Amino acid sequence: MTVFAPRSHGLLVAGPRTYAALTATALVFLLPFYYLVVAASRPMAEMAQSPPPLTPGPLLFSNVAKALDQQNIGLALVNSLVVAGVITLSTVLLCTLAGYAFAKLRFRGRGPLFALAVGTMMIPPSLGVVPLYSLMVALGLAGSLASVVLPSLVAAFGVFFMRQYLVQALPDELLDAAKVDGATALRTVWSVVLPIARPGMAVLGMLTFMTAWNDFFWPVIALDTTNPTVQVALAALGGGYVPDTGVIMAGTLVGTLPVVVVFLLLGRQIVGGIVAGAVKA
Amino acid sequence: MTLTLSRPEPAVVNGRRARRSRLHAFEARSAPYVYIAPFFLLFAAFGLFPLIDTAWISLHRYRLGSSMSFIGLDNYAWLFTNPAFYNALLKTFTIGVLSTVPQLLLALGLAHLLNHRMRGRTFFRVAMLMPYATSVAAATLVFAQLFSRDAGLINWLLGVVGVNPVDWRNGSWAAQIAISSIIIWRWTGYNALIYLAGMQSISQDLYEAAALDGANAWQQFRHVTLPGLRPTILFTIVVSTIGASQVFGEPLIFGGGAAEGGALGQYQTLGLFLYQQGWQIGQLGRAAAVAWVMFLMIVVLVLVNSALARRRERAA
């Protein structure tokens, strides 16, 4: 984990003005979360008043219960958990293998292939939606969770991220030792590479889970509201057939909570991962 | 050791060992390709093939649920004579500028603040990144409430300082500013962390030398931090410009789920236009033409950016 440790640095020491500016910014950044709780716990009539209420009200649980009845939010939560879970497992495993190959193995075409893999990060996946949609219809998968999972089983960012991690974290001596001991390639991956890659895999897993949970464009096209992910259900919730803002906000709260909880528990590591993944530039 | 090697070995064991080491060598040689194959196969199937097929489909009349017929460049002719396309292009550009420029400037300032030795460093970093953890849909639903005309918190706050309520949903610039503010809120912290990482890789010696030369804090920022961050800044510009060309969820949900982007298309981006053509009107061929034009724009953008970067490197 040392790779992700923030470097200590010298000259600048925060004064009161720095604290004040940072605190003000943090408040602005966190205000929408607070207001989400306020709006989710108030009856609609109060949310339509001016000035709007500034403190949480008593209706949080009844609004959440109503939201769970609307737009399949309950099913959407389960679906999103399945989709994000499968994508995370697959992405972490496949990206670790590819990242290990690019970081530590010598083979013909390594440089160009890695450049190609990184280059694909520049292509926004949303541009291929038309053929992707016909493909899923042809495979009979339109509307199913598989149509959302399949295109995201692996990610160029993850390959890049695991390569950067393993270049530093995995000493060549260990691989040499495994070779001297006569370990097969598979054995080396299992007993040497994976244990050392684990911290990097954990960070990549969290980032992947967040991205998959929040993915919007393709799921909105591929799925409909009878079998939605959380984001598809939220889009429908905002689509106007639920006039009660308190219920809309309660649904939003329920759909956001899992990721925010993960983030609050592991935010430090996620921050470290984003910083480490960015240093390539 | 020498003793062991020089001892004669039975021929059978020798042969088996040779076979096994050949197997080993083959396994070792092919292993890297086996490890990278899933990435490239999946990318070929769900990334590259759809991209190329998009170009092919864009040459067809292709309605949702029916078969394709070849019509050459008709979709492009339709696109380039369509005022709605130019409107979407313009709105993508203006929302892109309104969201990207303040976002990166704020991120730069924020990274500078975070680059101090302080208490509560982790708290501030996590707080800045919290918006990044929320989804486009959730963020937009909350902001739509904050920006509501009659009972929104923002209009109320504006009223407190004596500004008349703004119709954030129907005004053209107002709606674009509201949508941009959602993007700014979600991405500023993320970019600040990337700048922070870049700042921490700048050598302390440079700052000490500048301080010895009598440079004040601003001059140090201007002449040490900014030049050191140049590659990072270029990276974030490319990434956020590509992101800005794809804006979709914010205007969709801000407009209550309608792909028109406001009654007059005040905030219809190219992403929304593509979705409207493909899945609301059902003209998948036209949607593919929009996607392919967007792709070419991104290619040009990335090329221009890397050419600029290379020229600056040579000049430096």
C-alpha cells in the first residue's frame, strides 16, 4: 500500500485562511447531500413553500416506503448489486492478469499492444450504442441484465491501473525465485502475483463498483423500467409520473446510499487510488 | 552441485524432464498472450466492432425493429442541413465551456489549498470527492430541486441578496448554467485530486530555489507549479473535453426525462440528440451518423491536443 501513501511535503503550512477556504468549499460540496435528506423527509406541500425548509422533517421512512413501491426501486437495488458485482469481479480479475503481463512479462508486441490498450481509453463507449443495441437484440439479450454486464466485463483503465501498480509492487526477484523453483505460469500467478496485487485489486474493485453502479447512458438504452438498474429507475422516477418530490428524493437517497456508505468507509483508499491512477499523465 | 550434475541419470527420467521443460517453456511463452487475450477479445467485440459498425450503419436507413437498406450519405446530408443538429452542436459546445473551464480553474485552486500541511487532510479530500461517488441521475434530481423556480433553495438565497428569481428550467442560458453547475459539482474534486498528485511530484528544490530568489507565493505558483503541472493539465483538458462532448444524463433528467432538451432545445446536447433520433424517433441510422460525427470530432480534438503538447515540449 506504500505506493499510494501521500508524500510528505515541506514548505507550505495551512493557515487560518486555508482552513476557512477549504471548509467553505467542503460545505458547498456536501450541501446537496444534506438537502437530499431534508427533501426526502418532508411532505411535498412543505417542499413547495418559499422559503424552503432547511431542516429534516418527520416523513423519511414513509417517503422511503412509498419510493420502494414506485418504479421497482427494490428490484433495481438487487439488479444493480448483481450487475456491479459481476462487473467488478470480472474486471478486477481480467485487468490484474493483463496488467501483470504488461508489467512483468517479456513478449513480442508488448509495447504496441499496451499503447493500444491505453489508447482505447480515449474512445467513449457511448458512441457504439447503435450496433451494440442491435447486437443485444440479435442475441436476444435486450432488456436483460446480461446486456449491461457484457460490454463492461473488462476496462482499459483497469489494465493500465494494475500495470502501474504491479510495476512497483511486484519485485522481479520474487518472479525469478518462482521460476527457479520450477513453478508453472499459473502457479506463479496464484501464489506470487495475486497476493501482492491484492491492495491494488481492492482499490480497482471499489472504483469499478462505483462506476458500474452509476453507469447511465447504455443501461438507459438497453433496459426498460420493468427490469431496471438503480440509475434507470431514478431516471424514470424523475420522469414525471411521481409528482411527490419527497418520494423522488427518498428514492434518490435509497439509490445513492450504498455507494456513499462504501465511499465513507473506504474513501481514503479510493482517494489514494485515483491519485495513483492519475500520475501516469 | 557439480557432483549432482555429473552423476549419470537414467535416460527415461532425462526424456521426461526434457518434455516437461519444453512444456514449461511453451507455457511461459504463451502465458502473456493468454493473460491479455480477454481484454482484447472483449474490446474487439464490445468496443471496436460497434465503433466500426456504427460507420456502416450510418450509411443505411435503419428503423428500430426493421431491416437496413443502403442509402449512401443521405443520413449525413440530412444531418448537415438540420438546424436541430447545429443547435445540439452549439449547446454541447456552450455547456462544455461553461462546465469545463470553471471546473478546471476551481480544481487548480482547490489542489493548491489541499497541498498544504494541515489537520483533517483526509476529511477534506474525501469531502471533495463525495460528489464523484454520486450518480448523474441522483445528482441531477437533487439539483433540479435546488434549482426549482418557485421553491428552490437557490432562488430563495438569490432573493435574500436581492436578486429576482431565475427560471432555471426555461431560460436558455439559465438552464445551461444550471446543468453545467451539476457537472462542475461532480467533477471538480476529482480533478483537484489529480492536480494534487501532479503538484506533489514537483521537486521541493525548485520551490526553495524560487524562494531564495525572492519569489512570493503567487510567483512560485505561476513560475514553478504551473509549468510543472503542464502535462497533468493537458491530460485533464483532454479527459474533460471528451466528457463534455458526451453530456447526456444531466440534460435528460433536468428536462424531466425528455430528449428534446427543453421546449426550444435550449439544452439539447449531441448525446440527447442521438438518443432522440435513435430511441424516441426510432431512426437508428441517423443516430449512428450522429455518433460517428461525434467520434470524428473527438479524434480531431485529441490529435490537435497532442500536437499542441508536442509543440510546447519542443519549444520548452
